[in-house]
Amino acid sequence: MLLPNILITGTPGVGKTTLGKELASRSGLKYINVGDVAREGALYNGYDEEYDCPILDEEKVVDELENQVTEGGVIVDYHGCDFFPERWFHAVFVLRTDNSILYKRLETRGYNEKKLGDNIECEIFQVLYEEAMLSYKEDVVHQLPSNTPEELEENINQILGWIEQWVKDHNP
Ligand code: ADP
Ligand code: MG
């Protein structure tokens, strides 16, 4: 059976992991957290002193995931989207969160002021949405509000519906 691949992206803190894991458990698709994959395989090619974190080796990440994604049926979670092959994803969901709500979530995470400010700015300037629109066909990219538990539930149901339709359309 053919299964779709979904990318969930957005600024850190918007709720990608929460949505991705819940979707995977309800749909049976496989959840892949790119940050975890990079950590497990040490797929880095440098160190960012300013942010005090390793820099992702995007090429190695793509190589690592290629076979799994090509099989189909994965939900990929990452706060970036311009380095994946365009052909990988049948739908790209960009989660969006209001500034004040996102601020509180990132504060709770213990982000320092610089990291907090940069991430809020990233959300204000719709960096991930623009990146998605430049990297994928317009009709593949969908923005979803991610502020409340009710919105989370709506997003889950909407994407489950999308998956069901995709599976029907691609498995005669
Ligand atoms: P990301 O993976 O995008 O960094 P997380 O899924 O870790 O974000 O979510 C960040 C925080 O926000 C978590 O504490 C999570 O419980 C909360 N959260 C995520 N989505 C929602 C939502 N729709 N409504 C309320 N809280 C949410
Ligand atoms: Mg996450």
C-alpha cells in the first residue's frame, strides 16, 4: 500500500513534536524527529558558538533518511525544510503560534534571552513559512494555527482526514 510522507515544520516551540507524535500514534505512520536522528548518528559538521549547539550536516541527514522516506508513510519533524528533497513530501504543514504564547513556551524551556528573541523574531517574520513556500509547490504547503489544545485536536483531525483521502486516491 502506498502511504504519504508528511513534513511538520515551524519555529521551535510551535508544537511540531506534540502534533507529530500524536498523529503517528493515531495514523500508524512513522514519526521521525530529525534532531534526534542527527544526535544519534552525530550527523554534524561544525559547532555554533553563539547558540552553543552543533550544526546539522544536512547532506548526511538526507542520506540517512533517504531509504526510509522513499518507502513512504513517514511524519518528519524539523524546524527547517529547505534541505530535504522536494519530492520527499506530499504535504508540508507549517505550524504557527502567537508571539505571547510562543514566548511563554520557550521561556519554560529555559532558552536564554538571545535564543528566545531570535526564535520570536523567526515566528514574527514567518521565516519557516517563507522557507516552505520557496522549497515546495504552493499547493503542498499548509499553515496551521497551534495555540491551544482545541487547535491541536483540529489539526490532528484535519491531517488524519488528509491522510485518509491521500491513501484512497493512491491505492485503487
Ligand atoms: P516543537 O516540537 O515545535 O518545538 P513541542 O511539541 O515541543 O514544540 O511543544 C512545545 C510546548 O508547547 C510543549 O509544552 C507542548 O505541550 C505545548 N504545545 C504544543 N502544541 C500546543 C497546542 N496546540 N496548544 C497548547 N500547547 C501546545
Ligand atoms: Mg520538537
